[in-house]
Amino acid sequence: MVNKVRVNIAGTPYAIATTDSEKYILGLAKKLDEDITKLLDTNDNLSVTKAAVFCAMDYLDEYRKSTGSAENMRSQIQDYIADAARAKLAEDKVKTENETLRRENDALREQLARLQAKQKAETALSRYAQGETFDTIGEDMEGSYAHIGYAENGASDMLTWAFDDARQEGDTTVAAYGEKGYYAVLFHSRSRNDYHTVSVRHILVDSEEKANELLQQYNDGEKTEDAFAALAVANSTDPGSASNGGLYSNIYKGEMVPSFEDWCFDPARQSGDTGIVESSNGYHVMYFVETNPQPYWYYKADLDLKNDAYDEWYAGITDGVETEQLDGMKYVG
């Protein structure tokens, strides 16, 4: 929008058409009027036209100098930006190189640790071959000796080696353990798990006094499995079995703590037997339910086959089926 602004410069009125604001134009006119008036006051022979020319020359000089200064500053800023960009690229390159070196260093450290661990395992087997026991070797080398009495086949190098049909008693090997360690392995023997799993109920409490009190309460009552289960629901602190009456079904060897298992797998154990067992978890009031009539290997094989059959059946009925889960009482039928 074009505005017409009226101004007065050196006593002469002017009408200026402009798109700038009236305030801005009045400010320019005031500055020009002051500069021309100043020149006229200091030189009586100077005309208004000449004073205006001198002012114009002065303004043009200031404009060119300021333009040159701005261009110089702009050039300096551009140079600074270019230098900063180059410095950033150099910094990024150094960071990338440092990260690469760090990863390579970590990889070398891990490789060295694996070589040292493997050498340590090989040394252990060498000492065993010279007549030392694994237990002694483990203590001397700040390692640990574990006798795995009921190992099941798996994906680890050690178990793959142990379950090879060619394995014989006394065989040894060095087997990888994860990504950083090694096992020194001695093969003891191969056997089938012919023992029988057992089912028991227990009540876990934190004191022997409480355990004796509950056992006495059981003995003073009906002395049935259901009565024991009710006591377990009301008193056991075991979150894994309390709500189920303290029941653990088909316990296999190696599943529970030693003192608990010693009681369960006592050859003289009979259905209905009770007792108190102390363990690292507390005190257990025990009730022996039964011994599985099938040996563990048969029970485990049967269970695995049933699980495989179920997985196959479930995959067959759900293959290609799209489902949508909805929430809300209106979907309850």
C-alpha cells in the first residue's frame, strides 16, 4: 500500500509517496532537514541546493563505507563458518578413528582373555593327567569344580561333546563356555535316569518353633493330605507353591536344595510321611505324597513327546489364522 507523507525540509514542503511507514519517512526528513540547516547556518553563501548536494555526498560516502564493512564482515563470517566446518569434520574423523580403535582394543582384550582362559583349561587337564584331582586344581587356579551328576543334552559345546556316542569314561576336553571362557571337562560315565520322581507338599516357615507348631497341629487333626494342603495355603511363605497347598509334583534330582532332596529321595520314604527339614530357605514341614511309578527317563520322554505333539497340533490349528483381542464386558459370552 502506497502512503503519501508530507514533510518539510529546509523550509520547503514536500509530499512523498512511499510504501514505508509515515514514522520512518518523517525520521528521514528530520535528519535531512537538520543536516541541511546545519550547513546553511555555518555558511551564509551556501544555497539550499548545494547544501543538499553536500549532504547527499556525505550519505553516499557513509553508505559505501558501511557496505564495504558489511561485505568484509560477511566474508570473515563465511571464512569462520568454513573453518568451523573443517574443524568439525576433523573432529568427527578423530572421534570415528578413536571409536574404531576402542572397538579393536576391546576385541583384542577379549581375544587375549579367551586365549588365557583356554590356556588355563589346558593347564588344568595337563595337571589332571599327571595325577591331581579336579577339585584341587580348581582351588589352586581360583576356579571351581562341579560334578554334574544328572546332565541333560543341550546346545553347549560341553554337552555336545559329553553326549557324543563315542564318549568313554576318563575322556577329557577343553570346551568353550559362552564367548569368553572355557571348561576343562572330564567325562565320568553315562547312565540312564532309572530313579523315580516324587511328589511332596511342604510348608515353608522362618523358624523351627513355627515348623514344630504346624506339624503338631497337623498331627492333632485329621492327618490327611487335604488337611496338610489347607495348612500350607494358610501358613507357607513359599510363593511358588503356597496357593497350591504346598505341592511340588514329579521332583527330579537336582531340582531342589540338597537337604530337601535328601528327605524326598530317602529309599524308606512312604506316602503320608511327615517331617521337618532345614534348608537355606528356612524350615520346611514336609508331607510325602507319592513316588511316580515310572522311572524318570520314561516320565521325561513321555512328557517331551506330549509337549511336542501339543506344539505341532497348536501350530496346525493356528497357522494362517489372524486374531484380534478385544476388551470390554460386551465381549463376555
